[in-house]
Amino acid sequence: MSETDTTPLAPGSEGSFLRGLFDAAVAAAMPAAVVPPNLPPPPKGRTVVLGAGKASAAMARAVEDHWPGPLHGLVLTRYGHAVPCRSIAVVEAAHPVPDRNGVDAARRIMELARSAGPNDLVLCLISGGGSALLALPAAGITLADQQAVNRALLASGAPIDAMNAVRKHLSAITGGRLAAAAYPAALTSLIISDVPGDDPATIASGPTVADATTFADARAVLARYHIAAPAAVAARFTTADDETPKPGDPRLARARAVVIASAMTSLTAAAERARAAGVEPIILGDAIEGEAREVGAAMAAQALAGRKAGRRVLLSGGETTVTVTGSGKGGRNLEFLAGLALALDGADGVFALAGDSDGIDGSEDNAGAVVTPDTLARARARGLDLAASLAANDTYTVFAALGDLVVTGPTLTNVNDFRALLIA
């Protein structure tokens, strides 16, 4: 079919069409596809592989499968995201709230970085999730302090760059400190981006790149989002003088960072899949932020306004936020879909899928879910009130009862959220 084909999708195939776009988006960002073409030349000395994030183990495996010489190292990933490696140790730890495994592994990563010499290469494999996984507390800070601040940030509705400004200043490894520890070795970071804008300083709190934020910025985030910090955190943010390495720091002179996959990588692949099916793709953007339910309502308005233009699919990426006031289950993609469904109010011909590319939307077992024109009607028939569930941050309960969850398991990559609205 051509992109101007007006042959309707077969009735009932809308969901499989959207799932095909999601699968194409994830496949385009898989480490096996994006790591090998971006590997640096081998060094004169040793190759030390270090990394952290939800994709780091799969990235390490891709390095091992294509590296021409000996190597060793350690990468840290989320529980359930490990991939067997031959020469690189893989450690699992907690995400999004750090645990002791993360502390111990981060300490080992710093020791390996410090062991590198001027003829060595430190190859760092960085992906989303590294901020929580690399839980090496700064001086005067405990793991319990980090856990408390992380929980508060996650519930605050703060965007990822604000959250990471705080996390960097609680850490002894992020915010460029890992790169500083590796000096004078050459350091190359291969980065899979999960943040709007693809700034390496924000991805996983930028362990290998200079940090422009300050203790004052971290204090401002806590104040803006009304986060009561533990006493040790408040004291550090007020009196500490061990700032993160800034742009121009000579310890970062031999460090370079390459973003090898991003939300746009995946959106482009999904757009190509849509065109092959005869559906015109419109990429709305790869860095959309905002309160998830409000973004859903705004996109519903766009879909309704565009129905006269014919069949198309609206694609977007980025990272919305959720301000948690209830005690239910459900991540930002389900909150986006709930806001979308309520705003669509059963409108004919609009279908949607939203999911996290890492396979986990929040803390549950789903990547996301789908919305169909009869979502609200089916919910009411089961005695479910989607609006009330959204107010209680309990959207998972509704989409699970409807059988509309998208469950993939860990995908072993992470370029953040993928959203597709089909106007059929």
C-alpha cells in the first residue's frame, strides 16, 4: 500500500496495528542493533567496560559479541533485566528506589574506573534507570536518605531534569564523578536516551559528563515541589563544597559521549511501519512532557479535531509525569490513556496505545495499555468508574479488568514512552 491508500483497516485489526508500531519502535532501539555500529577503536592498553541502566546488560552482551580483543568490567541493571555475559559481570539492583545491591555495585564500578591507566579505554554503557541504580551516597548521606528523597521525587510530579539535579548532588558517582574517577584513561560513553531532549547530562544523571547544575539548583527543586528532605540532605545541600565536575573540568578532557538511540529513533521506525500499512504517520514530537492525564486530554482534542483529515496515526514520545495523591496502581502511560479515554468520551474511530519502551509502566507488570472507542462503555458495564480510578491513581485496576493491558516483560532497552493514536 502507499501512504495515500484509503483502504480501511480490517475491523478489529486496529489493536494489532498499534501493537505492531510499538514493537517496531522497541526493536529499533535494541542494544544489538545500535551498539555495534558505534563501538570505538580498541585501545593500546586494557578495555574496561562499565555501565548502568535498564539496558546496560544487553548493551554489554552486544559489546562482547563484537569487540575484537579482551575486556572485563561490571554493569548494573534492574532486577529482571540481566543478560548472561562472558567477561563482564552483571549485577541487578532495585529501581526506581535504590537498594544495597546498587550501593555495593556502584562502589565496585568506581574502583574499576580508578584502576584504569592512560593507555586504557573505559567504555561506559549508559541507559535510563541509572540514576536509581547507581546508589553510591555522597559524604554524609545514607542509603536511607537517598531512598526517602527518591520516593518523594517520584510522587512529586517533578520533570526528570529537576529530579536528577537533586540526585546528582546526593551521589558520589553521577554528575560526572565516574568520568573524573577514570581519568587519565580515555572514556567513551555509549548512551541510550530515555529523557526528553537527549541531554547526556540528564540521562542516568550523567555519570560520565559535566554537570551544569549546582547545590543551589537542588535546593530550589526541593522547595518548588515541597519536598521535606532528611536532615543530612538539607545539611549537605547547604554546606557541602564538593560540587559535581563542571564543563571545562580537566578530568573530563578525555571523555566523550555518544547518544546511540533515542525516542526519535523509535518514532521514525514506527512511522515507517505505519506507512508500509498505508497509514499516514504524524510525529508530534519526541520530548513531550507534562502531567500525564492532561497530556492525554490534549491529545484527545488533537485527534478529534483531525478526524476530517482522514486516516492517520499520531506518534509521540517523551516522559510525562504523575502527581501521586492516591494509593492505587498504575504508571504514567495508563494515566495518559485514562485522561485520553475520558476526553474522547467514546468517540468513534479513535484508538490508542501507550507504553514504556522498557516494558514496565511504573511498578507493575505491564508496558502500557490500549484504548478503544468502547473503553468507557465496557468499563461501566463492569461497574468500573475510570474517572474515579484516575483520581485515586488506580488506573491499572481498570485496564487489567478490561483485558487491555500491553504486557511484554522487560524489553532490555529504554527510550522512554511511546504513544500512538490511530484515527481510523
